[in-house]
Amino acid sequence: MLFRHEVLAKIASGEVDLAFRRWRRPAVRPGTGLRTEVGVLEVGTVDAVPEDSVPDRDAQRAGYPGRAELLADQRPGEDRQLYRIGLRFAGADPRVGLRADTDLSTADLDEIVAGLRRLDARSGRGPWTTAMLELIDANPAVRAPDLAAGTARGTARFKADVRKLTRTSPASPPPARTCSWSSRSPVCHPPSTPGNWARCCIRWAARCWSTPLRTPTA
């Protein structure tokens, strides 16, 4: 589910606690966690509702002036059903804390490298993680569709591959790093932009996990 920035802000403040979508089938389930720019949203109820029974009050709880505006904003299609989705703000994205963590133990690195090797071993197209990570690292701040255009994967499969990489550590998403390189050991810095966590320390771990980490002093 995608939300406009102003709607996300209202969900975080509690002003908005409903969403409506016209779907062919439900795209989320009760209990689903949605990571967004304001934090994690939790999905409550997901109910199919007749369009002519939506009260203005529910439309306002979804951020619209009334039912007419809400329905006008939905995807068209006679094969689609309107769903009423309950939402609540569940708190900060845990990845934010991971981005601030600049300590990576040998065990952490071993776990990440093992995860990369598992992804390669399970792949029907052969090893792919190193090439993907190097592509992302060489093109910071480039949108996924633009990166995917230079591959044979297509945008949807490219994004799925990136999600696999960000879940490489089985215990938690890997903490973020940006790296400068020296001939002896890497220097790891906290990322300057939120998007850096997606390319994070996986590449660093894959190439330098056997070398000591030194954190720059202030």
C-alpha cells in the first residue's frame, strides 16, 4: 500500500486511522506491518464494503472531505471491490536504529556473508548477489526502475531481489554503512541519507569481512 506524505503524517498523528482501496483481492492482511517514511503502520481489519454504504465520517477518518471525494480517488474497474482497511501507527521503523549502529562484530559479518551465499546457492540463475550490490553501490540515489532498465530482470523482479538482500541477516535487517576504502581496512561511516541503508554493509561485509573494522573518531 502506498500513501501520500500528507496522509502518512496524519496517520502518525492519529488523525487518520482508515484507508480505502479498490482491489481485485485484498493486498494486505490483518496484522501486516507496513514500513513507511514516518515509521511502521499496522493493518487492523480488512473488510469488503459496499460503496454506497461508506459514511462520510469514515471517509473523513481516511483523510477525505466525504464519500464522493474518497470514491473519486479510487482505481476504476468493474472487477474491483472496495475494501475498508483499519490502520494504526505502530512506531518508528527499527531500521532507523540499525542505521545508527556503527559497530559490526565478526559474528555479524559472518552471518551476513553466509546469508549472501545462501541466496546465491538457492538461485536458479547462478550467483547474483555481488553483481547486484556492485550495481547499487555504483549508482547511489538512482531509482530502482532506472537501475532495472539496465538489467534483464525488470522492475518488479529487480525490487524483489533488493528486498532479499535487505533481509540477508536472519535475525534482523543488516545495519547500514557507507564505506571509504583503504588498502588495509575499510572505514565505516553512518549513512548520510536514509536510502543508503538498502545498499548498506552487505557489500562491505561480502568484500571485507575478514579485515578488521575501524570506526573513525570525531
